[in-house]
Amino acid sequence: MYLSYHGLGQTPYPAEVIFSWGIMKRLVGYRSGLTAGTANPSIRGFESHPDLHFVDTIDFGCCLGHTRFVSRDQRGGHNRKKINEDFFKEWSSEMAYVLGFMFADGSLIDSNQSSRTYYLAFSNTDYKLLEKIRSALDSNHRIYVRPAHIMKHKKKKYACKEGYVLRIGNKNMYSDLISLGMSSRKSRSMKFPDIPDEYFYVFLRGYFDGDGCINTYLKSGRNYYILSLIFTSASECFLAELSAKLAHLLKKCNKNYYNSMGAYNLIYRGKDALLILEKIYENIDSAPYMFRKYDKYLDYVNNLVGPRLQLWLDRRDLDKQGSLVGA
């Protein structure tokens, strides 16, 4: 790993840290006093400096003349902020969740011509959820307020309440997301990523928290609530691949699928909706989740399940207990 810095061209100094231009000037100034195996006392305090973010352990006693470091953006910008830029390179529960959320409520911005870098942005009305995502990314980027506004769509106006945006400038992460199926105009062109089965439902949790909805309603002539689960996307292809993946993993799954106001809705009801939600919330603490939607799921399971679905759940529990006894 190499040093990312700002303000200099490529220079043969080492280190596996990210630090500010002021600290770089100090290190450059001390180069002449360093020899192999000897640490200059002047830089021993770097480890505790507030402007330094250490990625790995560093030995300042090594010779500084044989290791090069690589610049990101020589003019600074958002690349100054702390971030785990390898986050999307390796699958994990947190990575799968954040990727799913990115496919739903995220965006990629190619602004290289105007602002010298590439951005990824996460938007939502839940500030605490964006804080969890920022923590998962090991980031110290600021979360901005997006004021309430009026949105126009097909000559109609819609009121949008206040929200929040986490915006990160990082070309490496941008490239990783492109390779995973995202695009700078993702709404209609994004491709369903190739997700390992063990992380699929965590990915789906992230997507559900961004562009999903859980509803319970009373149908005319019935005295119990019906559960419905909705996934929304402007990409028909994306939802078609999602429904195929769910059908494969759950063996059988009935769905309703239709176009509404320029977006597509993938809808599951009753037992199928409950099965998917159970899978989404397995190992609940392995990745972030939106409290409001999880609480709505728990409220349905504990208070609103209808008699037919409750009978199915009871039978399933008995079958599980029987299989455990047999084992």
C-alpha cells in the first residue's frame, strides 16, 4: 500500500498513511536527516498527530529512498477525507448491505471534467442510518442536509421532505462500483450484481431499506391484516433478475409486477412476503438496518398475523422441532 497525499507530484518517499499537505512538508524537510535503520526524533510524534490516519503499522526507521507513493488528486478536494477505499473489493455482510443500499438510494457522479474527481452519494431521510453506513465505510465525511423541496414529474408536483446526503469523492471506489454493476446513470441501466448466496439477503436488506416498502392492510370482508412487501426500481431488468434470484432461493415464490409512475414495483404478499422478510432479518446485527422498517415487521409478526398464516407458521415450527429430534 502507498501513501496518498496532496500538493506534490510523485516523489520517492514512503509510508502507508494519509495525511495533510502541512505534515507532508514536514516529512519532506526531514528526509535528509534519515538513514537506513535510524529514526529521526523529530518525526516520532507523527503517530499521535491528529491529521494522520494510519492504515497499517509504519516503521519510520527504514530507508526512505526506495519506496514510492501514489498521488490521488494533487489539488485535494474530497479525497482528503478518511475512507476505506477497499471497502467494495471484498464481500462481507456490511459491504453487501451498503452495496444494496447504493443500488437503491445511491448515485454515482462522474464530475471529473468539472471538479476533478468521481463521487458516490447516499441519500435518505433517516440520518441515523446514514451514520451507520458512514461508520461501515470507516469514513469521516460530512452528512449534509437536503432541504425539503417540490419535485415535478410528468407535469405534477410532489412535496419531498427534508433528507440527508453522504457524499464521497473517491475514484477507486467509483471504479469498484462500476465493476459491480452500477453506472453514473443507474436508474434504468444498472445491472444486477453477481452476489454470493451467503450475502444475497444482506444485500437485499440494504436495497429494501433504500427502495423497499412493507405494508399491512385490511382487505374487505376479512378481519385480519395482509402483509405486502414491495421493491421499487426504474430498471425493469434489475427487478426481473431480483425476482428470478428469489424464485431460485425460495424454490417457489408468487409475485405481482407492474409499472407505476415511471418506476416498476415488484410485490410479494402473505407467506412469500413473510419468508423474504425472515431471510432479510436473519443475523440482524451482522449489518446495518433501518429501525422503522424492522419494527414494522416485528409488529406484524407479533400482533397482526392472520389465522391461516399463523397455522402455517405453527406447522412449520413443529416440522423443525421434529427434524431436530430425528437428528
